[in-house]
Amino acid sequence: MTKIDNKWKDFLLKSGVPLEFEIKKTLKGLGFDSYSEFSYLRPDEQNIVNEFSYDIDSSLQIDDHLFELMVECKYRDESTNWIFIPEEYNKSDRGAGTMSFLNTNDYFYKKEFPDFYKLINFDTVAPLCSKGIELNSSGQNPKTITQAISQLCYGMIDKVIEGMKQQLDESKDTEHLVFHHIPIIITTANLYRLKNEVTISEIKNAENLNSIATCEYVLLLEPKISIELEKYSFQKLELFIDNYGFDKLNSSLNEKKKIHNWTFRDHQKMISNDFPEGILVIQHEPDNKGLNALTKILYEIARPSKQYEVLNKLIKDWEETVKNTENK
């Protein structure tokens, strides 16, 4: 009997194409519009301008909120583990919060932006982490995670500027939108987050990963903003300023963005230093638990339950009282 060669299955799966196809179908079922690849130009390590991209560009509009998923897919066999260093919310190097994955862009939004998401606590959905490493049957692969992060980080500023242009375009029905740029790495690898107090000694004596780390299906990763990335984003925003004019951009800023007499130059520095604030890492599973949970969160942000509406009204009333007191 002729032995059937099944290597083609491995080659097909490792290409990542089936994973991208399946994720696009999942997103469509959740109401997202999705497109293959988002491309952008940037210099490589030899300072030669090349085209880079991430795998899936997907969006979901809920009222005035446009949630844009920037998805990088990484297929790995079932024995591959991704292990991340744990961090604490608001105590990490960059002070990431529970909603740092949103990367909200309301700089030229024409209405008052309701900060409902600041009132919602989603701590348990995505534990915070930072640097990660891939372990597979061949050993460790230090590049996979960092390359995925890099693709999304460098693609972020193009998405931010694209959103700003739509907010400024009076000829389209987009100036009323708040953009949320959500970078995501979706992988078939197992996700682990080291326990907070784990030591080198405990790792040496551990019989398996479960004794030193917790297995997760979604994590919020706080990426490091390199000097190169900061410079790249700043220069992209400089071209944006040159094209539109500083005075126009400054006068068009959302009123909340003018606090402390900030100009668009101040926001240019802040965006270059801060974006992206967080990246979601989701394990791809048959039940799509991670993407389902995220979609529910997005709806809660755009259409908060009654308790948050009441709380927000109380905050607004208090702010108005303070404002009136200051004006007397």
C-alpha cells in the first residue's frame, strides 16, 4: 500500500493562510468588515524603504465609535508556547491601564466625547504583560513575537493619521467618528503568563509550565516604544502637519484636546511617545472565546449599560458645578 504523504497539510497550515481565512470568517460573523493586509512604507534595518504589512484590517462601527482591528496572525503547532513577563496595571513602565488596547483617536472629533470606557473595569479579561518569548520543539525563537509587535507598532501611525483625515474631511460623513485603533496578535500557540513572584530557582525546579505560569486565552501586552519608532511616528505626523497646515489642525482640535493650552504639536509628541499603548494577544480557539469577549467589550464601550450612564451623568453634573464655581 502506498503511504500517503501528509506533509502538504503542515506546509499549508504553516503558511498562515488557513488561519487568516478562519479569523476573517469569525470576524464577519461578529459583524466586522474585514480586508486582507494593510500595507505601509518604512525604512528597513539598512534604511532602505520597503513595503510592510499586517495580515487583516477589520472594522466595526457602533454609533459614533469605529473600532479598527489591526490583526497579525501567527500559526504555530500545538506544542508551541508563548511565555510573557507579568506586569501590574498602572504600575508598569508605561503605566498601562485596562483599556490601553483601544488607542483612542478623537483629536478632531466634532462632538463631546463620552468617556464611558474609563468607568468600566475589565481587569479580568486581559491580564497585563510585557516582553515574551516563544518556546518550541527546536528551542526558543526570540524573533516571532517581536516581529509581530513591530509590524503592528509601525502600522499604527498610518491608521491614526488616516482616522484624523476622515475626521477632518467635511465632504464625508466621517467627522462624527471616534476611532479606536486596536492592534491584535492572534496565534495558535499556547499563551502563558509567568506568576508574579516566580524566581529563577523555582523555574529550575519546575516540572512543567503550569507550576510557574498561568495559561491564558487573552493577554494585554504593553509594547516598548523604541527611539526609532518614536522618531518614525513623529516624522509621519510632521508630514501630516505640512499637508494640512498647523493653524488648521490646531483650530480643528477637539475642545478636550486643548486642555492646558495644548496645541497639535504637543499631541504630536504625545502620540509619538505613547502609540500604541497596548496590544492584545489572543489564542485562536474553535469557540473564538477571545474575539467574542472583545466584541462584547466594544459594545459595552459604545452602548454602556444603564449603571454607567447614571454614573457618567453624576460626573458631568459635578464637572459642571466645578466649572460654574470657578467662573464666579
